[in-house]
Amino acid sequence: MIDSKRKYKEYLDCDKNALGLRNHNAFSRVKEFMAPNAIWGFQKLLRKVEYYKNCKKGPFNRVYYYYLKYRFRKRSMRLGFSIPENVFGPGLAIVHYGTIVINSNAKVGANCRIHACTNIGASGGNPEAPQLGNNVYIAPGAKIYGNINIANNIAIGANAVVHKSFEEEGILIAGNPAKKIKDIDIKRIIKHI
């Protein structure tokens, strides 16, 4: 969770690295000016909203926080994202535009790579939501719900329905309902870790 200016900058740097936006040459700056990356803009705004929510107190900062939250909601609706603050750790990589719905009680560790048409939510009216570890890859269409835990270094396959915990690290889970398919090396899927 972002709790200082240093952490805010660290989260931004990790997110930028996860999205593969490390070039700082003149061509990349011109390209970003002419055709801004909408997902990177969304993630920067998400982190700024988190920073102002967690760190900045006082009436003027509160007003600015609500202004940022208004802009964040507009951008979220335009891109199809429903992602609340303080859910994702550093190194978030949203790969495509499209529907992504995340419960505010969910927690996702560092270096998550998430695709479109993904839902992470509660189940049956219970407030508990999934807790995902570090280095988790979530393929398009995955549905993850309930009071469950997903270990570190796990890949969740396309259209998987995950409603039970997986404590073993370094595996691929897929199917409906999800089950272990095989052991994997997550560094082959999430390249920046």
C-alpha cells in the first residue's frame, strides 16, 4: 500500500517497468505526446488517487483527492475498468482495454499481469474476497471469487473459474472449476520479474 511519497514513486516505477515503458529517449517522448498510452495514464491516475487517499490530509488535499477520484471514475468507465484503490501491489500490468471488475476487499500482490474480461470478487453476499500473492498472471476471461487464497508465482488460464484456494507455488491452474494443470516457471510469462 502506498504510504509515503517514496512508495508512490516506487509503485509508479514498478508499474512502468511492468508495462514495458522503460525507454526515455526522444522518440518515446514524442510518441507518448502524440499518442498517449491510455492504460499507463489510467495506472498513473490510480496510483495518484491512492497516494492522496492514504497520505495527504487536510481540507485542500481532500478537495484535490475528490477531484482526482472524479477523473479516475471517468477514465475507468471509458476503459471498462472497475478497479478500486489499494488493491494491487507494485508492478501492475493491465494488458488490454476491456472489462476488468475487482472487489474492493480483494488484495493482489506485486507484479500482477491481468487481461480483459476478468472478475475478482466476493461470493454469496459475503464481504471476503480473494487474496492473491505476488507474481500472478491472470489470463483473459478468468473469474476468481470467494474467500480464497492464491499463492505466489501462479498463472491462471483463460476463462478459468477459481473458487477454491491454491497454496502450491509455481503452477498453472485452469478450467471450470479450476484445477492444477502443470508446474510452470512464472518468469517465462511475466518477463519483467
